[in-house]
Amino acid sequence: MLGAKYDFSRDRERRAGVDDMVFMSKNTDSDISHNLKIRFDVNYIYTYIGSVLIAVNPYKDVEYCRDNHMEKYRGATQMDNAPHIFAIAEDMFSNMLIDSEKQCVIISGESGAGKTVSAKFIMSYIAEVSGGGPNVQRIKSVILQSNPLLEAFGNAKTIRNDNSSRFGKYVEIIFSRGGEPIGGAISNFLLEKSRVVSQAENERNFHIFYQLLSSREFCQQYSLSHELRFQYINHAESSRVAKIDDTKEMQHTLHAMDVMGFSSESKQSIFSLLADLQAPCAYFGIQIDYLKTKLISKRLEFKEHQKNELIDQTFTVDKAIFTRDALAKSIYSRIFDYLIQAVNSAFQTTAKSDLSMGILDIYGFEIFERNSFEQFCINYVNEKLQQIFIELTLKKEQEEYKRENIQWTPISFFNNIVVCDLFEAKQPPGMFLLLDDICLSSHATTEKVDKSYLHKLSSLSNQYLIVSPPTFTVRHYAGAVIYHSDQFCEKNRDILNIDLIEMMQSSTIPFVVRLFPEQTANIKSRPTTAGTKIRTQANLLVEKLMGCQPHYVRCIKPNENQAPSEWNSSSVIEQVKYLGLVANIEVRKAGFVYRREFAKFLSR
């Protein structure tokens, strides 16, 4: 029976399908898609599977997602109102306070499914319902304004999504015992820095470049002119996006920077460096002849007649282009890290509390016409997150029933641990370790190294891997992905020449020097690879998430055209399949509605 606060009439609700799919009489992939479509057609974009929220991207403003609807969910239970992202946020907030337990929400789905918007709704709700004085209001402002700032520098238009997150972030908000936000931290993952130097057809570079170019004032100040003159901005008409007002967004970015405490000098330094990245005659405050030399050559040290000799090795044209692009990517990545540090400084608190809420917004699973190392890493992280969902919602629950001798018919599901092992196993070595071994032990040309990697992969005996040079295919939980091996090893090495680091440290611009703090004499001969970094980050993230009470939002994209009111059944059914929604429903349906530890039940 629906609670007294329920937001919609029962007649309308009956016409709009089932709001909790555990109660559907049939639960095939097609039945789930059909139920979601019935609701989508009347703007009901949220549906439950027990405590899991399914969110369909409406590609338009939906009236009951506005801030004035938040009050209906404050203090309410899940059954009191219609399914909603605000209900998930309320459940997290109240559970944290009542159970004194850390909470997190894992938002998943493919690119364009609405993950970032869902994360923003949760942050907005928490900012609205939590109390507090002036300092708490400051923290709330940091929470909310971190979104436009990081979107400007970390989001871009892609073929599938006009505002696609090209990085992942985990926002952790720390609360007092009274439920007031008192601090927090943001961890970032997998910034797609390759986008700085190249974009696919009909895609854009990061938003911030177009925001700068949209302002006549900034163009004059930083000697910027029409965007088509710039090396790293896509020359197509795709640079103009109907749904994005770059001029207006620039004002939002500037306001966010003010909230974070950026000084005028800091903002000027950042924008000047971004302008230098795009300008054909950028010099970064470095003596011009020195810059030219280091972009086309590398200093080598060798021993002759028992003396150390130095020689400048001139690059080929391709190597010089690669070096230039590597420098541009490194500069942008360091600017982004600087922004994250600034947000975390604004978040910082000296207060002690073990109450927190974490919000994970990360790349969705990606399958493109051409998939490279970036998609390899993104899809690996998605496999890890899917493993958490399987472990906690499908596997662990069934094991609990078995442990308590409850009569139970086991529900079958695909456990993707075998795919995770394919990526990260130590013995026998998985794909990441094989890649590291090749990259760190070989000094051959890029093409030969990539061929060696494919040869190593072919020695793996795994039904989820097919090697067919120059590609290899991984059968992910979300479908088979063909990866092109070219540049895999170079991207995994992710090394910036020491010569270039020392060159940037010679800049007359203090901000540039600050971005390159390395002690070059201490740089390891075997530097950490990109693959090792993301494996370490992913496992630390999983450890953090497993230490929280998890909540789930599974986002679904109704069509490929970002069009409101359009429904592509075959595409939705595919998403329903790889999200494992049928097994999720079956486990919930066959199990028990109320799940709570005895101690927590008694305390309530």
C-alpha cells in the first residue's frame, strides 16, 4: 500500500506501469523495457528494483525533478513518495545519521545515460536538507560549485553526449553528528587528456576552450582569435553546440572559481596557459630557442673513453609531433590536478567526524568504432564497479540466505570476476601486467612493442579474450569490445621526458614552475605506468566503497540521438541485459523485503 505522502494519484500510477519492478508478474528483459517505456511516456523517469533506482534520461527538464519538489522527500521513507533520485539521497542521509554508518552511491550506465545529472541531483538535495551556519553554507557552496568548475575543464561534447564527463570523480562529503556538511574531498580518475590534442569527428575539446573563445574580453586579453586557427580545436562546425551557451557557461565557471577562492592572478595564470596551449606561437614563459630545441631533440648521455659525453638527438617529424602533444597533455592534466587541489583546499576541515557520504560519478562503459587504451582503462573500472554490484546485491544476499538455512532456489547470474582477473591478475599475469612488462623491458619502436604485446596476449588462455592482430577483443559484461593495439604501450608508458620537465621549470612564469615540482634527479628509471596507476586507484576506490553502506542508481539511455520522447527498445533491452536487471529482480523477488541487522533494527 502506498504511503499517505505519495505524489501521484493511484489511477495515474496504474496507467504508468509498475513503480517497483519486484512486483511485476513477468520480468524478462523485454518486460522490464516495456515497463520503463510506459513510465517514460508520461515523464516517470524513475523506477525501483527494491532499493535500487533505475533512472531513464529524459533529455529534457522534468517538472518533478526541480528543487521545489525536494521538501516532499525530506524525512520520508521510500514508500511515502514516487520513485525518485531525491528518495535515494534522503535514504543515504537518514541512514548515515541513524546508523552512524558511512554511505555511498554508485551511479552507473553508459555514456549519455545521465550519470552526472543524477550525481548533481543528489548533491543538491543534500545541500538543501542539511542545516548549518555560515561555515556550513560555505561548504555547501563548494559542493555545488565544484560541478560547473570541473565540468568546464573535464567535460566535452562527444558523439553520444553533449556534456560527457571525460574524467571520473568520487565526491566524499563529511558531516557532523547533527547532519551538517563540514568538509569533504574529491578524488579524480582517468582524465581523458588525449582529448586535448585530438578529437573525433563531430566532437569537441574540453568545454573551457570554447568558453574562453566565446568571450571577446578574454580573446583580446590573451590574444586569441577565431578558433579555426588553433591546432588543438576541432575544425568542424561541431564546435558550436545548440544546447550549450558557452558565454553563459563561462560566467558560471568564473563564479565557481570565486567560490573556491581563486585569486585574480591564479585565474589569469590558468587562462593564459590554456591560451598558450592553443596558440601557434606559445612559449610558456620559456626562452624561445630553448623551447624549439627541446621540442625537436633530446639530450642523450653516453660514455666514450671513460668520459660522460652529451649529444642532442634530433627527432623525426612524427617524434617531434608526439613530443609536442605529450607536453600539451601533461600541462592540461597538471592544470586539472591543480583545480582538484584547490577544490579540496576549499573543502578542508579540521573537525573530526566518521560520518560521510560518497558520490561516485565515473565514465560509463564505452564501445566506439575504434577503441584504444583509454577505453581499455575505462571499461576495466566499469568491470570493477559491476563486480561490487554483483557481490553485494546478487552473490552476498544469496549466500546470506544459505547461511541462515532459509529455503531458497539459487538465482543464476554472470559473475564478471573472470573478466576482472583477465585484466588485473598477478598469477598468471593479466593484461595490465603483461603490458607493463612489455613497456618497461622493450626499447623497440612503438609498432614493434604493440606487436609484442599482442603476442603475449595470445598466450593467455581465457574464453573472454580473442586476439586477432592488430586488434584484440574482450568479452565484457556489457558486450564484446574490439581494441586496436596501436599506441597501447606508448600511452601506458605515459612518460614526459626529463628534458621537457626541466625546460618547464625554467619558465619565468611562477604558475608554470609550480605545475612541474619534480626533482628530476630523483625520477625513477622505471616510472609508474598509466595502467599501474589506474589499477591502484580502482582498487583503492573499491576498498573505500566496500567500507560504506552502498546505494545504487542504474542509468539508462532511451535513444542514441539525445532526443526527448524517443524510445529505442533494442538499445534499452541491451542495457537491461548487461546491467543484470532480471537477476536483480529475481533475487529481490525471491528474498525478503526488509533487510536489517538485529542491532540496527533494535536501535530503531
